[in-house]
Amino acid sequence: MSATRPPEGAKAPAGGSEAHAVASVGATPYIEAVNDFVIKFANVNGSGSASANELFAKSILRMGVPVSPRNIFPSNIQGLPTWYEVRVTEQGHMGRRGGTDMMVAMNPQTWDADVAELAPGGYLFYDNTRPLPPSKFRDDIRVIGMPLTEICNAVYQDARQRQLFKNIVYVGALAVMLGIEPEVIEKLFGEQYRGKEKLLASNVQALHLGCDFAREHLGEPVGLRVRRADRVGNRIFVDGNSAAALGCVYGGATVAAWYPITPSSSVAEAFQRYCAKFRVDPATGENRFAIVQAEDELASIGMVVGAGWNGARAFTATSGPGISLMAEFIGLAYFAEIPVTIIDVQRGGPSTGMPTRTQQADILACAYASHGDTKHVLLFPEDPHECFEQAAAALDLADRLQTPVFVMTDLDIGMNQRLCAPFEWDDSRAYDRGKVMRFEELEAGRDFGRYKDVDGDGIPWRTLPGTHPTKGSFFTRGTTRDAYARYSERGPDYIYNMERLLKKFATAATLVPQPVLRPAAHKTDLGVIYFGSTTPAMHEALEELEARGIHLDAMRLRAFPFPQSVVQFLAGHRTVFVVEQNRDAQMRSLLINELEADPARLVKVLHFDGTPITARFVTQAIAAHVDAAASTTAGTRETA
């Protein structure tokens, strides 16, 4: 290793420390890339780094270059490690790529692992106020040290300010090294601190401390560069939880009951903000919504079931542990046929699991929630845009089908901001309330059997409370009954109800969002099925696999029950990879159980360490299987 000292005559920081860049001298070239790299920040939770790292990501976005950030944070309040990964991608890949090109290492506790994660030829930026021994570095990376603590101690007296502004100082230094325009960051500060001139001035000061030091002491820029582009277009930058909440507003929800649980709490919080803006009567100032933070998940789902029974569009937001607690009420809503929308922002389980990590691990729990023979409708949004669309669609489906409907998002979509298409809404769109018998029909003597299938689709007619003074009433219960809601334990009545519910579920397969097919460029007998937050990484992996000569027809599932097109896709391919983020291959199990698919033809591709799946992981897993299968086939031919 060799150290690059500041140029002659450069101003040294207070205390006399010098910045240095330790460069590799071997055969490994430094990574060089423009608008296509991954930078990762390793911080301590509670240090105020998240807002600074988000500022860094947004500044690149403002320069017209797409970014895809991921906040990987612990479940405690402060003290444990946290990471913030920013993928700079002019090509617009919104999934994680895998690998790190530059590490901003601000946490001594995770130093060794953070350094080890860097790709050969990558860049390590750190606070060198306290020197580290050569054994803490690698010969195949460039190490850039800057005395951040010393700089902040010399300028700020308050301990909290020293910590907070240290983050802004390193953003300023990175801006100079990577070619980010400081004026863009200043404009972001101006928007954030409008009307708070003191905060604005202090943040701008910290930014320029970093910029000035980098210009004077850190020598030539690194090989990673941000260059202005025009690749963002009209896309918006939003998190999935906010999008789902807005979808509930546009979808007509007026009641929300919830109990705080990571990572879903911000759905209800955002819904409250949007309701305050859109659901307050302008003439009277009265709220046209009801939001209740219940004492627990049991109470919250009970309130939503009650509201749905009364005719309100109601939803709750929760995560895996909440689903476990809600199971009995979900079963009641299924059997009593009450519209309920449940937004499940999935996290790592079982039990408390990893509350701040992402997984797709509630699929079976939600598909068959409650005891006995139950099946529920599941929707799988791929990004915030579909969180908005499917939250609104779920409310329609719940009314149309008179049943619980789950929106199966997860922490990766829900709590990370993502570039996506702008939300669209047709103001002429009418809410689908399904089969609701009205006063005029009852008054005219129309036959009303609450659980009677009169149309052949398995969906009965319902009435809302107070529709008619003497007609259309029924007794709602969780026990068995006949088609007219009269209590019955007769086997034929029970079988009629259970088979009708299956018929209704088959009808649901025609109403839910249909799968998206992505045919390969060449004819192939290989297929891949994926869904939800796996989508962006999968799209990039498909491109890489095609470049390697591995062609796959791809199908993105958007809902359960599975439409007939899924059956046809499975039948049309010799091998189908099922890519999902859980240990037990839950989607694969659902395909086998519901469609009686041949397990031998469905190959698991599983990622479940709690971090979002990467394109490199998918590519390597599928390529390894294809190569192994080809070798086996070749060996068999040689033997023959």
C-alpha cells in the first residue's frame, strides 16, 4: 500500500491530521464506471445517517440518473449496525444488483465484514481521525481516508451536532469525488428546510466543509462518476406503504383499524395524512373517515370486519405476527362472507423473526389463514405503482367477492423509496360494490337468500343494515347455516356452502389481476415464475441469462387464485424455476397443492437472508442448475 499525501501547501485540518488515499499497486485495476455502480453506507443506527444517505441518493436522482436505494436497518432504537445501499443505474434497474463498488465505512463494529464485501478494485472511504493498522485494509482496493471527526470537532461544539453534521460532511466529500453537483444538494436542503433558515445555513456549511476538504486534500477523483443524464423521465420516487395508503383513499376506504407493527405502521400513518387532505368535508370541516389505533391486532381486525359488515370499505395493515393473531377473525369473515382488505407488509419470521428485514414468507399463512378449509385471495404488487393499484383493486374485489382480500407487499417495497410510473386514476371509475340487494328489489318481493347462489358464480346477494324495515334481514354467524342464513348442522347444507365457496374462489381467478408473460427471444422449454418485490432483480437476471445463451419464458404472478394461464404455462415447459424469498418454497408449494403440478418440474430458487434478492443471485442460481443439467445429459449420452 502507498499513501497519497495532500498537495504541497494544502490546508491541513485542525489538529494536524492529513487525509490519505491508500491505493493498490498490484494487477487489480480500480473499478471505473459512469452512472452504473453500487455504493453502500455502513453506519450506526441512531446516528442520523439515514437522512444524509437519502439526501445523497436524491441528489443523483435530481441529476437525471435513476437510483434504487435500500435501507437495511436493525430493529432496536440505536446502537446496532445499519446499512444504506444506493444503486446508481442509468439503465434503470430497480432491483439489487449484488456486490459493492464503494463502501463508506462509518461503523468500527462492522469494519471487517464491510471491507470484505467490497469488490476487487473497489473503493473504501472512512474516517481516519484515528489511524488503523495496515492489517485492516486490502491490497486490491483503494482506501480513501478523511478525518471527519476531527473536522467536526473543530467546527461544532455540541456533541449531537458533531455527529449529525459528520454525515453531511461526508456527503459533501463524496459529491466532489463522484461528480455530483453541490448545487443540487443545496437545492434539496432549501426544499427540506424552507422557512428554517438557521437549519438550512448550518447544513449548507457542513456540506461545503466536505466539498472543500475533498477538493484540497483527496487528490484525483475515484473511477466512479455521476454524469448528468435524462433517464428519470416522468417517474415518481415513492415508497410502497405510502402508495398503498393512497390507493386505499382512492379506492374508497373510509375505515382503517390497525395496531403498530414494523414494517406496516406507515401505511396507516400515511392513510391518516391523506384522509386529512382528501376526506374532510370542505363545507363543515367534518371528517369523512374513521381511523382507530386498536389495543392489539385482534381488536383491529374485529373492527374492520364489523365495518365491512355494515357496508363501509375498511382495511387493516399488519405483518406476519399480526396475521397469526388475526386468523380467527379472518376465518369468520371468510365463512360469514364479509368484505375485508388486509395489507400484509411481510417481514422475516417465524415468531418475532427479523422485524426490519424483508421476506415473502407469509404466502401460505395468508392463503389458508384460519382453521378448517379456507382459501383467500392474495394480490402480489411488484412496486409502489402496483401497491397503489392493487390496494384500490382489493377493496373492489373484497366487495365483489364478499371475502377477505390480502395485498401481499413486503418491507423491501413498503419502506424503501422506488422509482415507478406515476399513479393514474379515472375519475369516472365507479366502485364495484358487488351484489348488494337494495330496498326497491326487496320491496318488489325479490327472493333473498343470504348464502344462496343464484347466478352460478358462487357469490350470493347481501343486504346492508337498515336497507328495509322488514325484509332482507339475516343472522350473521360463524356456525353453519342453510342458504337463507338459518342455523343448520345438516350435512347437505354444510356441503352446499363449502362447495359454493369453492365456486366463488374459481370465479375470483377470473377477476384478480392476471399474470404477466415475458416470452424468451428464442423457443425454450425452460420457464421461470416470480412475483412481488423479486420482479426488478428478476428482469435484470433474465437479461444476463439471455446474454449467456440461457433463454427462459418468464411469468410474473400477480394474484392467487391462479388463473388458467398459469396451468398452461406449467404444462408448456419441461422445467420451471420458482423464484421466491423464503426458506420453504411457499409459492412452489401453493402451485403444487392448488394445480397438482409435478414437483419434479418445479425447481426452487430461494433467497431468505432478510436482504432483498439480487440479480446476481438469481442469475448464478439458475445458470448453475442449467449447467449442471447439461453436464448430466452430456454424461448420460457419453455413457450410452
